[in-house]
Amino acid sequence: METKTGIARKTVAVDGDVRLSYLEAGNGAPLVLIPGWSQTAEQYRYQLEGLADRYRVIAFDLRGHGDSDKPGRGYRIPRLAADLQNALVALDLRDVTIVGHSMGCSVLWCHFDLFAAGRIGRYVFCDQATCLTRNPEWTDQQVADYGPIFTADSVVETANALRGAGGVEATVGFLRSMVTADMPAEAFQWIVDMNLKMPRAAAADLLYNHCHQDWREVLPRIDRPTLFIGGEGSLVPHSCMRWEATQVPGARVEIFEEGEAGSHFMFIENAGKFNALLAGFAG
């Protein structure tokens, strides 16, 4: 299927019989976009439309997300990382500039840990903490550096709420904390609708797994040009994005200010600046 904007929807087989849906536009060097928890490839529409004149832009729906298959298994970060490797190999993508947003960063950190950076030329990590769940013994500085937004109790509470009868309401409340107050109601509803393409039970399982990962020791081993992006108005503390950039040799960091729609979804709310950053970095 091809959309009116020249964006084609395709599928690729991973993990045997599981098919991932992805959107593709343009030609040239590959730019691969990995969405976050319960997000979809469609939410990268402004990158697919805005960067296809110079790159082959590919955005994946992860397992269980968007229009991809929704098997009753595999809602763990390592499985999503293995799915990504399967897809990169199947599509023979090499020297990729790869972008992870939110949980997509965790997928990329796990992918590097498991498979190294053989097919990756450059990394962009957008708005994700290395540790989402706070250790009560951490100092204030460690909390600022590692960026946790959950406690052990709140992870369980959030996952249970997503799985329960009020799962849709819990999703809406969670997403509301990720956007600016200026986001139009129609645009916010679109984000909600995209999220709800993932079954809430699977979303709960994945969030629980995601919140119990720790990627701090992976960062210093990353051996590719790297850009970190954060937002002053994001629920993810921008202090942790600055710290992460100090952990990867030679990495750059860019923080969207609050006045620049520096929310968790800055790639939607300020797509012009975000696309310019990607193009400047990818070359």
C-alpha cells in the first residue's frame, strides 16, 4: 500500500511467523526510526514526509504495536531488539542512521549489547533514561543523571492500571504528561488512538519489563557517532540526557527548550527543528 504522500506500508518477517509492519519513503542513505512504548511508525509521519527527499526513511511498528502482528509472546526489550536485528538483516540495511525515541532507545541499547553496531553507522537517542525505576539509595545527583520517573511501587501500579478495566483512561493520563499544554486536542487524540492499537495487556507487560532494565554500562561501549536529544518540558529529565552524552565518547547533545515545544514528543510538536537536527547529524 502507498499513501498519497508517497509513503509505502510494507511488512517484514521476524522471529519465524511474526510480521512487522513498517512505513518507507524516499531513497538514499537509510534513516531508520524506532518508536517508543506503545507508539507507532505513523507517529513519525513528519520525518517520513520531511526527510524523504534526501534519505530512505523507514519507521517500524514494533511487535504488538501499530499495524504489526500481535502475538501472545515476546513483550520484552531483548525480544524487540532481536526483532530489529531480524528486520535489518532481512532488508539488508547497512550503515544506518538509527533513531530511537523513548523506549526505542532501550531497544537500541539492547540491540547494541546483543549484536554490536555492525549495521549501524550513527545513533540518535531521543528522550530516554538509562534506568526508569529509582533506587531509593541513589543520591540526588544520581537521580538527575540516571533519570528515573518511576518507583518500584508505581511501576506495578501503572502496569496494573493499564491491564485493568480503566486501561484506556490510564493510557490517556500517562500520555497527557508527555505533551505540551499547547498541543491541539485533535493531535493529542491521534496520539492516543495510535497508542491504543497495542492491546493494553501487552502494553502492561512491556512497560513492566522496560522499567526493570539498566543500560548504564552499555553507553561507554558505543563506538559510533551519537546524538542525544532531550526536552526541558519532558517528563524525562533533560539532565539525564546531558549525562548520557558524557558517557558515549564524542557524543553530542541537543536540548529543546520549553519555548521550542520541548516535550517528550518534540519530534511531533517541533518537527522542523527535529528534522533539521537529524539531517545535520546524518549528513
